[in-house]
Amino acid sequence: MNQENLSKINSYLSFKLGDEEFAAHVGKVLNILEMTKITEVPKAPVYMKGVINLRGTVLPVIDTRIKFGMTPTVYTTNTCIIVLDIDVDGESIYVGALVDAVQAVLEIDKNHILPPPSIGSKYKSEFIEGVANIDDKFIMILNMDAVFSTDEITNLRDKTEETEQTTDIEEIGS
Amino acid sequence: MDNFKKKFIEEATDLLEGLEKSLLALEENPEDLSLIQQVFRVMHTLKGNSGMFGFEMIDSFTHEMETVYDLIRNGKLKATREILDVTLAAVDHLKLLLNEDNYNDPEVIGNHKELLSKVALLVKGDSASEQNAHADLNVEVNKSVEEKGEKTYYIFFEPINEIFDNGTNPLYLLDELHDLGKVEVFAHLNKVPSLNVLNPEFCYTYWEVIIATSASLNDISDVFIFVEDDSTIEIQEIADYNLLTDEIFIDDLKKLASTQNDIGLSSVQNLTKEANSRKVKDKIKSFNKDRSTSKETSISSIRVSADKLDILMNLVSELVTTQARLSLFAEENNIPGLLPIAENVQKLSRQLRDTAFSIVLIPIENMLTRFQRLVRDLSNELGKEVVFVTEGAETELDKTIIESLADPLMHILRNSLDHGIEDSDVRVKKGKPKQGRISLKAYYSGANVMIQISDDGAGIDPVMITEKAIAKGIISPDRKLTKREVLELVFLPGFSTARQVTDLSGRGVGMDVVKRKISDIRGEVEIESEFGHGTTITIKLPLTLSIIDGLLVKVEDTHFIIPLLVVDKIYAIDHEKIKKTFNNVVVLDGKQIPFFYIREEFDLNESQEKFEQVIVVNFEEKRVGLIVDHVIGEYQAVLKPLGKHYKNQDMISGATILGDGTVALVVDTNKIIKLFSKHEVFKIKEEEKPEK
């Protein structure tokens, strides 16, 4: 299926990190794996959990919680690895994203996705594609390419930046 | 069609490479007939193929070159240096012509013309130098080959009866035509009247002439310039090639001339058409002949696209991985009969692996020609006398390695030529032979291939290097470096030792790029230099990039693989002993061996086991111990990249999948030891980075 067809689909996979719910476009998701043994790579950044075997290829696994500036993932029976197809500088790379739980595949109509609040959000808008209101819950739809192609801990919660723009953003969105 | 073109270009590139090689060999033995034959054959094949695929410029160009080598082949010309120079330049030019985009490049076109005229000069220079006695033969040779631009004309010439009154002899005009090219003359006497009315001062004869010449229509009519006003002259082009080589055509003409009063333009044209169709048939025939002979010679090898080889290699890798799973399964489940099968599969997959690898291995000879050429051209340009000696050209390497090796090697050679080898008078003063010497030696060393480039030139001045490093702020003035460390400095980014930036090397993108490119293919570079006596650069390369034999070890619950070829010995060691050692040195077999406790280096907790294992590996010339929890055994590791996210973890060269599906990490021991030991020089590098 080519990119054009994919973008017409309105399905999103929602998952949980702690109590917060996020979603990724299904076009980015290749696979959902149960938690398996992750081989740690020494001297790697903390959020790089290690590598696993994905049908014969080596897949790097990222602890999404650390990546987003939360506490490290505690493995439970619900812990899953979402295999994502990330576009880094025009090159497609597979990564595994460790999440606390996978929720559901949601059909969200394009019209129901609100643009990311430019101010008043507690999240960096460049990583958020939009916000959807499902059953009175707000789900952040993430731009997976942007989130997983950066090297640093993205710190989705934008508290570290204490510049002029952040002063009036403080926690209004919650 | 594009597909065919691509094939043609591929083939032509190969041919040209072969040609270059033969030419360089020919330079050594200018008398070697078989080499001349080879050159001629390549030109001929190129000509034929390029014509077929519409590369007209190549077609016409190779045609000219073919003429030259035909002359040489027949002993009419000597393969002089001058000719070889032109031919080599021509090879370069032909390479450019293979890319159709270059056709509109004015530089290429200019070059094309210049070369053509040079080639023409070579042919002409030959005929001028030939003695008259040989002239006839020579003409014969020239005629046997179709000259470019040779056309066939039909001339009808009927002078007025009173032509003799002007003092003109029409026969002289015909002689003049003879000078222009090959001529077939038919004189017609049917207008000669009976004797009683014949005026002896009149010319009654008229002529029909078929002339094959490279002269233009104007040149031909110039012959008749003094008689054209009062004669009937008709000149018509009938073919754009030499029709007179066609004997059937001439015979038919003669037959016609004897039966009819005159032949007439129309019947000549008819005959031309027949001749044309014959020519095409001949061409096809000779083409088929070429084809069938070339088939016979190349039957021992076939061309396979690189993509297919890549697929094959991937499949072999998968097979090896699957086989590991089977072996594990067989061991765990004691099913009668399964174990022998698993062992057999293991044996077969190993053989298959080795065979598949040998397919993608190509001898480094393939790139040596390029270097030979480089040394030849550069030494000419620099006015230095240099011999380039190669040894071990049959040494084989993975084709991907060879591809990425060409540039760095080229750079090293350039350095040697430019900065290494001194001018010949300097050399004589130093008591060295006048002729410089650069040698490239390739040989196997375990599972590695070593490529050594040495020159007997000036060598590297350690004092100058140190001064320079200090001046550039790379090292502090009070730092004492060993000789080896000093030489290592040249590999640092931004360190170019050339005092003057020349065209060839020394632009500051020097050895650091070489080093980086080589480490990209998991190779290593080392430099040795004796000031005043020469420099040797050694490149150590893995035989292949995808599967290695390794030692599977375990640290905590992570599996690591250490390449077997660096492993020297394995010892068991008491944990208490390690804890008590001072300065990280253990005594093994009566020798002091520095070691690294992997757990500590990887920020893991101390082991609870009583015994651990020391793997002694070779690091540069030293032996270094790496302490792991325990050794599991030998393992064939299919290397898989860790991916972009781990690009900074270069001490892990890749990962491999074990029989139980878990992932093991392949350790690059050299990098790991360098990282752990924090060498002086390597510290510098780390400090360097942020400044950039």
C-alpha cells in the first residue's frame, strides 16, 4: 500500500504511557509484539533499551517513557513493543517503542482531530499531530517520525524550556 | 532498449578496463604481438557494439583507433610511447563517451576533435615515414580498412571535341582523380566516328568513373575546373562508403560496360542498392562470427548481477541463522536421529557459506590497473621517475570492500608520489637509486587481508609533525609522544602535513578521510615511517563483511561475540585474584597481561561467581585480557547492523541472532580496548571533536 492510500485511512492505534493516552497512525505501525527479552547494548543512551530479534533482523527498542521524560518503564503483562516504521531523513527505519499498554485501534475522522493547541499545551507542538476527543478523553495523536528520529530525550513535557514563551503556558491545558 | 544499453555500457566499461591493462603491459613490452592483438580486438568489439547501440561517437572514434592498431599489428607502425599516450587518453575519453550526458559538453567535444586529429596524425606520420617502395602496400592497408568519410561518387565526363586545342589532356584529369582515391574508369569509344570522318585533333572519347575517396564533392569538381565550361560533367554521390571494395559490384559494372555503350547513372545506382544489401548481410555475418567466437572464450564464467549476489548472500545468512536454531533444538530435545541431521546441516551450511562468499570475492587485481595508470600519469606530471610494483594481485576480497577501498588507496598512492618520492636529483644526492619505488603488497593473514603500500621516499619527519600538531593546538607542547603516537597524528582530522597545498594531495582532507573510510568497512590503518627512508602504510581488512567466526561469551545475561581471529587464549581466573590485582595486570603463563573487567567497563555489578574467564586477545602488537563471566563456545555470527539509533556505539560492530532467537552483540575488540585504555592520542581526538 502506498503512502497516499495509507494517509486516507483514519485508523489510529492508541496506547498508554502511565495514565496518559496517545495514538499513532496505523500507517506507521508494523507490528505489536509482546514483551520479550531485550539485549542491552552497553554504553548506550538510557532511553535506548537494547535490541531484539524481529524475524531475523535486529530491532532497536526505545523506552518511550524515558524518551518522553517520564520514569523508566516497569515491565508488566501489559507492556508491549510497538514496531514502528520511522522516516529519518527520507530513510525508513524500524524501531520498537516500549509502551505500558496498547489500547485499541480507533477510527477517528479527520474532522474530529483538532489541531494541536499552539499555546496552552503542556506538550511540544512539533511532536503532536493533533488532539482527538474520544468519549470525553483527550488523546494525543503523535507525529512518530518527529518523536523517534531525534537523538535526545525529547521531553515531551516542555517544562525544561523556561523561555519567554513558556511563562504563560504553565499547565493551562490540564 | 535501455536495458541493452545498460548492458553495453557495463560491458564496455569492462572492456576499457581490460584495454587499459593491456596498454600498460604493452608499454613494458612494445613488441608483444598478442597484446597488440588484444588491444585491436577490444577496439574492434567496442566499435561493433557501440555502433549497434547508437553510440556513434564511440563508433567512429574506435574506428580510428582500430586503424592505428591494425597498422601496428601489421608491422607498419611501432607501438611508441607517443601512440600509447594518445591511446590511454583515448581510453579516458571513451569512458566519458559512455555517458550520453557528456555528449553536449563542449569540453568533451573539443577533446574528441583533438584526439581524432592526434590519431589521424599518428596514421599519417606513419605513411610519411614509410619509404616509397612500401607505399603501395601501405595504400593497400589503408584501403582494406574503411576510411572514415570515404564516399563513392559516379562521374560522367564528356569533354568537347576540341579539348586538345586548349592543350588539355583529359587523361591527366583522370590521373588526378587517381590521386584522390580508388578509381574505376570506364572509357567509352562508341562515339568515335568511322575513320573517314574522324578528325585526329578531336577527342571523341568520354568516360564514366567510379571513385571512392574521402575528398569532398568540391575537390572532385576542382579537378575539372579548367574544362567544366565546355565539357559535360556530372558528379553524383552514390554511396557513403567505399563501394569499390565490393568485388561483385565492380564485376557487375564491368559486365555492364562491355555490353552497353555506357553504364549510365541509373544502372550504377541500381548496382549500388544491390551492393548495399550485400554489405548489410556481410555485416550480420561477421557480427555473428564475432559473437560465436566470443561465446566460446567466455564460457568459463558468467555475468551475474550484483543484486542477485546480494540476495544469495542474504539467503545464506538466513540459512546459517536457521541452522543455529536447528542445532540448538537438536541438542535440547534428545530425539534419536535428529542430532546427526542437524550436524549435517551445519556442515553443509558452512560449506555453502564459504562457497557463496568466494563468489563475491574478487581479486584486487581489478583495481590495480587504475593505480598503475595513476602512478604512470602522476609521475610523468610531477617529473619523477617511479616504478610501481605490485605483489599478491591475486589476493581476493569482498567486492563491496574493493569498491570502497579504491578511493582511500588512491589517496595513499597520491601522497606517496607527491610527498613521499623525492625528485630524482634529490634522490641521487641522498644516495638512493634515481628511480623511486612504490610497492603495493597484498596478502592473507588469518581471516584478514593486509594491503601494504610502501615507498622508498622521504618518509615522515616526526619533528615536523610534532611542531605542526603543536602549532595547530592539537597537542600541548610539553606532551611527550611515542613515535607511534606521533605518526598516528596524521590521521587526525584537519591535519595535513603538506607545506604547500598541491593539486594532488594535501588539501587537509587527507589521511583522516582515509582512516574513516577504511574503518567504515571494519578495516584498520597503520602507518610506519623511517624519516629519510620511506613510509609504509598497512591496511588490515576483514575478508568479508557479513559472517564471522566468533567466540560466544556471556556477561551478566547479555551474550557477546568476540571475533575468533583476535582470540589468543582463554584462561579461567579466580574472582578474588582479579579484585586483588593492582593496576589491572594479571600474570598468565608467566607473562604480565593487562586486562579489562568487562562488567566494570559496562557499568554492571560485580559478578557473584567464584570463577571468571579471561579471554586474551591480540591488540595491535600487545596481548590484552578481557574478563567475562563465561565462555559458551564457537559461533558463526551473521552480522546485522545495529541501526542508526546505535551509531555512536562503535565498539559494537553489529549484532547476531542466536539459535534461541535472542540477540548477541558482536564486539569490536580493538575499539573496545582503545575506549577502555583511553590512550593519549585517543584522548586528544575526543577533545578535538567539540571544537569542530
